[in-house]
Amino acid sequence: RSLPVDTAAGHTKTNMKVGFMTYDKSIHFYNISPRLAQPQQLAVGDVEDVFVPMAEGLMVDVSEAEANIDSLMEQLPALFSETRETETILGPVVQAGKEAFRAAGCCGKLIVFHHNLPVAEAPGKLKNRDDRKCLGTDREKQVLTPQTKFYN
């Protein structure tokens, strides 16, 4: 609610926008436009060729869409409380975030909260290399080097 304001440029209110996505094996985009009575979820299952399914409503002004942002934050825990999905993606999520900025005609920060190895079949997939027998041996270097250049 107290977002930064670029006073040096003569602004009196923030021009920062926010958007939300969640993911497992697919990417869920949220339309939080202030013109809607409640947030809408749009899911994209094609993680090989990621696209943003909406032009408006994904990136919004916080002060204008505050009610829908609050509503989404209240709904999110219930939306995924029953999921049994254990495999997740990460690479397509980063690509979708970049596409969302491009679609909104802005730049910004993509903040990702990710808790496990992205092992689902998608670009950027990683393999579990946790092998304790490698520790202290020459093979330890292989385990500590990047598996892919996807995230460079």
C-alpha cells in the first residue's frame, strides 16, 4: 500500500503495477482488473510454447485493483489446498513473466517463490543429483556445476 513514488520525476503517485501467477505443471494467470467483481484465473497448459492469455487485467495499478488483489490473496490458499501435484516447472514460468512484461509494455522485477527442483517435463527441467557418495571426491565438481544453460 506504500509503494515507491518517483518524486524526482515529478510524480505524485506511484506508477508501479503488479501481477500474479501461480504454477505447478501448468501456469495460472490472474485477471485482477478493477472492472471485475472478483479475480479470474486463466490456466495455460502448453509449457513448451508459453504465451500470456490476456492483454489487460494481468498487470494492474495497486490502488485501483486493491479489492481484487486482497480477494486473490484470500482465495489462493484454498485454490491449491487439495493439490497432490509434486512435480513442478520453473523455466516456463520465468518465460511467462518476461512475456507478461512485454505484453503490458513495461519492465520490472519478476519475483519467484519456488520450493523444489523443477523436474516436470518442460524447458529448464533439472535432474536430482543429490548423491552423498560424491562428496569429497572428484565427482563432487560435476554435482556442483550447472546442469543446463537455460537459466543463464
